[in-house]
Amino acid sequence: MLNALIDRFCQWINLLIALALAVMVLLVFGNVVLRYAFNSGISVSEELSRWLFVWITFLGAIVAVREHGHLGTDIVLAKLPPIGRRVCLVVSYGLMLFCTWLLFSGALAQARINLDVEAPVTGASMAIFYASGVVFAVASGLLLLMDLWRLLSGQIRDDQLIQVTESEDLASIEALHLDRTDTPK
């Protein structure tokens, strides 16, 4: 039930990312065309595009936390027994939660400081810009806590302890998937 809710949340985030990217493309492309063809432009284009890019980055990072898609290395973990892997994962989750807390407290402080500061072109509150870090920190913190709970409660099997997917592994999985879908039945 909870996993389905989180998956639905990530689908909505992916939709928001796609919409923000479409708006960015329209703003930037429209601005380029207006500048070269009509010697005018959209004054808010650059500022909104920058803000959307920051929001896309942080929202995408939430989805990456859910899918364990961030960079990692497993050279040491692969050599350890399962209990050593569990200990290393608990430590790594602790470190990730600490970094998330630092990001949350810093982004929240910046949002508060800039609540009354207006953006140069749009006049919108600069707190909107820094709120992206707050949203990321809250969402990823909850996801990390949920994964840590699953790890500590024994819901993660030993074969799932290495959460890094190598690019070669990904390529071979995709090749297997293509082989299965291309064969006539």
C-alpha cells in the first residue's frame, strides 16, 4: 500500500518534470526566435527557465532516491559478508540522512531569509527558488527513513543489499528484455 502510494507520488513528480521541461523549452526557444526575428524577447524567460531547471533537478533527485539511481560504488561491499553489508548500509543511510538534514536546514534558512526578497524580473519571492531544496530534503528524508526501516527490520533480503546497478548490468538487462520482446510467439 505504502509502496504504491510512493510510486504514484513519483509518477506525479515525473509528470511535473516533463511539464516544467516543456515550459523551459518553449520559453527559451520562443525567446530565441523573438530576439532574432523580431528584435524583442520574453523578459521573464531566463529567470523562469533557471528556476524551472533547479526545480527539475531537485524533483528528479527525489525520484532517483526512490529508485536508488544515484551514483555509488560497491567495490568494498561486494567483498563483505551479508552482516558487513548491512552494517555498511546502515552507516551510509545515516550519512545520507545527515546530509539531507544539512540540506533541509540550509534551504529552509535561505527560504526564510529570502521570503521578502523579490526576484529581479518576475517580482516573485526568492523563497520559491530555495523551497526546491526543502521539498527535496523532506521527500528524500522520508524515503531514506523508509529504506532504513526496511533494512533494520529485515525486510531487505541479502541479495538486495548491494543497491548499485552497474552500467554493464543495465545494458545486459536491457539486451535480455529486447531479446524477449523481439522473438515471435
